[in-house]
Amino acid sequence: MKKIIIIKYGELTTKKDNISFFINTLKDNIKNALININHEIIFDKGRMFISTENYEEVVEVLTNTFGIHEINIAYELDNNNIELISNNLLELLKSKEFNTFKVNTKRSDKNYPLNSMDINKKLGSLILNKFKNKKVDVHNPDLNINVEIRFNKSYFYFEKVKGIGGYPVGTLGKGLLMLSGGIDSPVAGYYALKRGIRIEAIYFESPPHTSLNAKNKVLSLARELSKYGGYVKVHIVNFTKIQEAIYKNCPHEYMITIMRRIMYRISERLSYKINAKVLINGESVGQVASQTLTSMRVINEVVKIPVLRPLACFDKIEIINVAKNINTYDISILPYEDCCTIFVPDHPVINPISSLAEEYEKLIPYEELINEALKNIEVIKILKENKKFDNIL
Ligand code: ATP
Ligand code: MG
């Protein structure tokens, strides 16, 4: 029998009319993610199979692929005859160590002469006969023996690897992630990818106030995200002139409010250009002065585009735990300053007033500055293999 990987879709199966679009996108994403590993993808009703020599590597990639609910490494039998199934299963079990077991059968061919219960019973009693000291335990068995009978094939597997769920990246279109070097925004990006949104990222830098290391840190974070999204294009906006103009001309307590209103405006303009339908950021209610409800409203009101804030209601501890799981935490806590932290005023306004923000920002030629910043964007496409930014850290 040959080994084969079975992929199960989970939530995707609730998509009735456009399920094939979701599944084809998943297939393309898997193909791209496995570009350097020899493999073949086979479709069958309700399942995808991957045949390969490198099971472990492939399973690892699949556990980072959104749209997959479960992964099984199975043994494939080129037949669905019950005698052959029994003999091959008994042979396989010779190398397994267990005292208790349970047989779970699924059959997709509803015309098959035996139903699932009959097959469970038949295989169970054959196992009890052949291996004298084994027992059935339906609640907590040492070994789960899963048998799937399809139209002319059968599969056996003993372990289920949990997928990360979600929708295949790209099925919901594109969003623009406001990516800083902090802990929150990469996690926000991860959740957006999980809902099937392909992301591009925008990063505001203020050289020489921010260093090359700060920029490379953001590119490293983008690389971690590209493990889930195939690739991430990072748009780097030079924010120095804008930040200096705000610092020199606007009341300091409104500095962050105005800075963020301008970041939002630039992000919205870029999103129209790259056809991103939403902005995504790492804001979390109450975390800092610019994330009180009043601040969020005064900042948000300068754009029309919807802003997704996947972490809006997360605690910092919860965010940190996810950041650790997705390997962005260690990069995020590197010390390099990002442009927001350098120009932080002592007393940022907690309840800004719209009319004042409008009045103060008129003290700088922000339209002109925005246009200039948009003209000079640097774009870097980050692939998951791309490690060159890590060396500089
Ligand atoms: P993070 O929230 O990612 O930990 P942070 O705490 O430094 O970074 P905040 O001041 O909380 O950032 O800003 C809230 C959100 O605004 C960030 O999550 C991010 O989406 C966006 N943002 C902040 N600074 C930048 C920047 N320099 N470039 C792009 N987006 C930024
Ligand atoms: Mg934050």
C-alpha cells in the first residue's frame, strides 16, 4: 500500500454555490506553498489527496495553510473489497503498539454492501481474534483505527493532524495591512489572512529617526506572514517630512491623532491604487491614547474605506500568545524604534475633538505632503524563502 496525505476542508463545505472557487483557490495555494517539494495533487469528491515522498515536510506546510480543517497521513489500498481491507488492515496493525482500540469507518459509496456500523463490527472482531490481548475502548482508545471506503479505493489512518481552518487566502480579495514593528499588527495580519484576505502591507518609516534595522524588522515580520499568504508586498512610505512638520507646527497633545489621521489617508489612497478593499490594523480598544473609542472615531473619520481591527477586543496577553504561536513575537520585541515611538508626546489627548484635529492639521500642507509620500513609495515583495533581512537584525 502506498502512503498518501488526505486533506479535509471543514468550514469551506458550508459554501454551497461557490465551493469550487474556494477549493480551487486552496489547491492553487497548496501548489504554490509546495513549489519546492515534489508532489502530486489528486481531487476526489469532498477530499483532496497529496501523493509525495516528503510527508513530513508537506504536512508542515499544510498545517500553515488556511482553508484546511484536518490532515491525515493514510495508507491507500487500490480496492474497496472488504476481505482485502481486512487483510491489509491486520497486516498494518502488526507494527502498531496498543492495548485498546476503536474502529471508525466512513464510506462515501452509499451503495456499498455493508454500512459503517457493520464494517466497524466486522473489523473489530477480526482484530480481537488476531491479536489476543487487545480490547475495544470506544471512549479513550490507545489507537483510533480510521477506515475510509471510497468508490474504488480504501484508506487507513491512525492520527489526525489539526489544520488551522479559516478560508483559503485570496478567496475574499485583498486588504492593506498597516504593519509596524510592534506585536499587534502582525497578529492582526494573521487573522485577516485566516479569513481568506490576501494582504499587502504598508509601513511608515521616518529615517533617520528610525533605523534600517527597524525597517528590516518589519520585513522579517512580513516574511513570517508570507508563510501563510504565499507572498506579502510591503509598501514603504517615507513619513519623515510629515512627522517633522507635525512635530514643529501642531500642538503636541494632538500629534499622534494627526499623525494617525494622515497614515489613514495615505493607506486609503494606496488601497485604491492596489485594489485593496479594506484596511487592517492592530488597534485594540483602550490600549493607548490613540485607541480610546473617541480617538478611534476622530482618526477613522478621515477615510471612507472600512477598517478591520481583528484585535479590537483582545487583551494584550491574548495577542502575545498568538504572536508566540505564529513566530512573530521574538521579532516584534527586538528593540529598534519605529516612527511612532520616537515622537511620542508626554500627554497625548485621550478624547480628541474632531474640529480641533481639523484646525491643527491645517497648520501643515498635508495634502501636498501626502502626494509626495505616495509618489515615493518603495515596494518590496517578500517571499517565505527570503531570509536576507534577518541577517541585519
Ligand atoms: P503594534 O500595535 O503593531 O504592536 P504599535 O503598538 O507600535 O505596534 P500602535 O501605536 O499601537 O502601534 O498603533 C496601532 C496600529 O497602527 C498598529 O497595530 C499598526 O497597525 C498601525 N501602525 C502603527 N505604526 C505604524 C507604522 N509605522 N507603519 C504602519 N502601520 C503602523
Ligand atoms: Mg499596539
